[in-house]
Amino acid sequence: EAQVTQNPRYLITVTGKKLTVTCSQNMNHEYMSWYRQDPGLGLRQIYYSMNVEVTDKGDVPEGYKVSRKEKRNFPLILESPSPNQTSLYFCASKRRMDSYEQYFGPGTRLTVT
Amino acid sequence: AQSVAQPEDQVNVAEGNPLTVKCTYSVSGNPYLFWYVQYPNRGLQFLLKYITGDNLVKGSYGFEAEFNKSQTSFHLKKPSALVSDSALYFCAVNGNNAGNMLTFGGGTRLMVKP
């Protein structure tokens, strides 16, 4: 089954404790991205990757890092999480940068206390 | 900068009645427009898109959307609502000279009552 998976699905952590949210897709997609969803703000793009070793900032990159060492994986790293990063995070992928349809993962709900 | 507005936080409709979820946008150049649906505890699912061509586009689950360039709108519609259509709906836009950036609206919760 074609899908985007994320782990963990739920995470509660404390301020300053580094964490990684993993994302993997099995569709051989070149393009992957991370979004955060906050009430009333819709989804805002954090980072995206057009292919292996190619990443760039989205609308709200501050406080986040990403890497793309393999085509299927695109982890999101929070080096020093803060309470304002409490949110619902979605990973997404699409075939190429100029493809239209994105496939979303199930989401990771992060709470930073 | 491109933007999307969904003016209604929530839309309530009775089962069997037609529904409309509103979306207006602002972009430079020609817009590429999308609707996504999010069911509880799930990721976003693609419903439909407008890239070019016929202003009325048909998508999944009986939904359709009408692109209106003069009003910069892309309202989502369905002739007869089902209780199972209750979900959060997002409109999104990608201007053709905005690279790959997809901008989402704030979302509209659709509640269909039996």
C-alpha cells in the first residue's frame, strides 16, 4: 500500500530535550515536506526537500532542522524544543517538485511542556 | 505573497441538503487550487484540484468545486450532503510562479446533521 508513515504519532516532551520525528514514504517520491497545523492557521510549511541532499526552508523554519540522506526518509529534528512548537505535524510527499497531488502522513501530535 | 481565506470556521448542513464550503485566494499569476479533507485523527486526503481548463472540477466522494477567476474563488460543493462528509476541509493554492509552495487556508469544519 502506498503510504507516508510518521513516528511517533504522539509525543510529550520537555523544553530543551532534543527530539526527532521520522517520516518515510514508499512511493519513490522525490519531493517531501513538513507542515505544522495550528487552529485557525491551516497548515504551514516548515521545510521541504526536492530530492536527496536538497532541502530548503518553508514558511516557518525557525527552530527546526531536516535532513534527506535517503530518498524515502525525511526526519524532522527539534534541537531544543520550546512550548511554541506544540502543534500537529504532518509529513507529505509527491512525485516531483512540479507534481500537484501531495500525500500526507497521519500526523504527529507534539506537546512541549 | 499568496494567501487563502476560508471565511467560515464551521458550516452546518442537514443530511441530503446541498453544501458549499467557501474559499477565496490571492496569488500572482495563474493559480493552482486544491481541496483537501481531514477526518479525525487522520492526515489530509486530496479531494480535487484545478490546474487549467473547465472551471467546474469534479473530485472524490461526489464533491466538486467551481473556479471563478473574476471573484478569485474556488468554492467546494456537493449536491447532497452525507453525515460521513463531516470533517475538516482545507483549501490550498500554489501560484505558478511561487515555486512549490502550497499555501493553505485555515480550514472549515463541516458538520452534517442527520
